[in-house]
Amino acid sequence: ESTTVAIIGAGPAGLTLANLLRRNGVDCVVLEVRSRAYVENRQRAGILDNHAARIFTEFGLADQVLAGAPVETKLEIRYDGEPRFLDVPALAGDRPSHLVPQQLLVRRLIAALPEGVLRFESLDIALHDLDTPVITYRDTDGVSHELRCAYVAGCDGFHGISRTSIPEGVLTEYTFDHGIGWYTMLADAPAPRYPLMGISPHGFAAQFARGPQSSRFYLQYRPGEEDPRSWPDEYAWQQLRLRLGDNSLPTATFTAREIVEMRSYVAEPMTYAKLHLVGDAAHIITPMGAKGMNLALSDAATLARAITTAVQNKDDSGLRAYSDVCLQRTWNYQEFSRWYTEMVHDITADPFRRKLAKARLDRLFTSPPAAEAFADLMAGTLT
Ligand code: APR
């Protein structure tokens, strides 16, 4: 069997790429190791920035992907209990982000693809000869398959096999441990009026809506020194009340708990022979600023345009530029995410950094150009 583009992985990156390519008339096959149910139920990101929404509009997919999705409103940041509000979409020049839970996005992207494009539960996927690519895999009946293609898109996330198929010595890897942990909890507690972040001497906390009567809570912890999994629920609620400055929070049952340790990673270049890495396969970013999924979608759009021009016009300039274009955007967002992370967590750092973090926050509320620059990054850069 052969196809033009073999896409490894059916996360937000792979599914978006498949949809964009098909809209441009380029055929592709998506190989995913997990089941459709697993992929459709994975809860992760939830914010589609304004730039990502424009990508779906550009490719004529906005109705299918964005229908009914609410847009973001203001953001509330409470410093030591003192509320401050930022109208991020207005500051960005009326460019709101959309609130789209990843499960919904993934389901819609799957539904928009025709039968046969998606191959769930493809096992033992291996990439051979990346100059004239051949991909081998097994289906659930144990039958072996061979897929030939002109291009491979490695969309299989941070732990996938695409990046590790690149010969040793080719990639330069950059890793950074931010030394910050988040304990996140889901609870049936009324949603806050606006997405809420609290900065207090006890650390960072947040509360985001997950439905009218449901909230996801976040508490900063010190990895290596503290283990929030051993915290009694009552202690977590007490910390949330303290850090969010909200004594009215009920002591509800946590229906899910998770631990997130903030790390960043970038692999350069994002291209090797006919393999192009897309999304988390090439880079991971801290959640502050919500750029992880949006970066993946931007990579997918850059690659879809480049492959389309290569296939239809025999012009591979876009493919040659792919890695540089995506890496420039990636580093821009890595810097933004780090900047934002420090601003809301460094109250727990040494006194000098604590003061810097406060100055950074104050600037957003005293300097309109600074607030606009922040909002511009939240909306997403246009490249
Ligand atoms: N073979 C095939 N598929 C694989 C393999 C493999 N060896 N390894 C992983 N996969 C699949 C995973 O099961 C998953 O469905 O690849 C997909 C990768 O998806 P993600 O990890 O979500 O990565 P990506 O699509 O780049 O998503 C980017 O979306 O959820 C947000 O914040 C998240 O930053 C992330 C962003």
C-alpha cells in the first residue's frame, strides 16, 4: 500500500494535519497505536487560541470544528486576595480564544475524516529508510502491513517512536526543569465567574470552569520536597481557600487528581530526510499560556501548506523552511510560557525574584502596551 503522507499519531497534531491535507486534496493515512475510545476520551488541553481558530477558518473547517464553542472573556488574577481583571480578548484587538476541550476537538476532527484514513490500534509501528520511507505495523489480528509514502509526519507525542527513529547525533535537545509542580483536582464546585488565578505567599492556585457546576483546581507544590498525593483533602481545600482568597469554597469531593511537573523540551531540527516532527514529538511546553496544543496545530498548518505546495507545484521551499519557521514560533512561546510561569509562581522564590515577579504582574495593570503584548501572545502569533 502507498500514500502521500503517513501520519504517525492521532492526537491534536496528527488529526489536524490529516484534516488540513485532505481539504487540500492531499491523501494521507493516520496510524495510531491506541483505540479510538482512548483517544477520544483523553482530557488535556482546553484552549484553542485565536490563531489556531484562524487556521481552521483558512482551511474551511471552522464550522465543523468550532461550532458552538464559547469564547474566552476576562481573566481574574488575585494577588494576596486582591482581585484584578484583564480583558485579554479586547486587549488583543478583539481576538478571543475559544474554549474547546481537547476531547471535543479530537472527536470533531475524527468525525470529519472519511473511513479508511484512520487506523487505530496499529501496533509495533516502525519507520524504515527515511529517504524513501516505508512504515511497518501490525493490526489487532496480527497481520503485518507495509505502507510506502512520500512524507512521514511524526505526530506521536513526546514518548513516540518518530523522534527516536532519527539517527543519533542529528538532533540537539534542550531540556529545562522549572522546579515547579501542580496538583490538579476536579470537583463539583460552582465554576468561577472568570478563569481565576491566585498568587499568595502560600503559592500559586487556580480555578477554571469545567461546566457550570464543575471546576478544576490547581495548587503549586515543591517537587522533591512535598508529595501532594499524601495531602488530606481538607488540607488541599484549606490551601485553595487561602491562595484564592475565597473562604466560601465548599469542601467538595475530588473526582480526579493529577500531578504535573513543569518541564520544557525542544528538539532541533524538526526535519530529518522525509520525516517532519509535529507538536509534542518535537517540543513540550509548560501549561502557563496554554500554548501546547496551539503550537501543535500551528506546526500542522505550516506542514500542511508546505506539503501541499511540494505535491501540487513541485516546490519544496516550504518544506525546507518548515523546521526554522516552527522553531522560531516554539522558542517565542517557550519564552512566553517561562515568563508567565515565573510571574505567577515566583512569590515562593527568593525575595529578589519575588519582587521581580510582582513588578512583572503590576506592569500588566499599569502599562497598556505591556498588557497588549501579553494579550497578543495569548491570542497567538500570526506566523
Ligand atoms: N505509534 C503510533 N501512535 C503513537 C505512538 C506510536 N509508537 N506513540 C504515541 N502515539 C500516539 C498517542 O497515542 C497519541 O494519540 O500519538 C498521539 C500523540 O498525541 P499527543 O501526545 O496529544 O501529541 P500532539 O498531538 O502533538 O498534541 C499536542 O495537545 O493535548 C495537547 O497539551 C497537549 O501539548 C499537547 C498537544
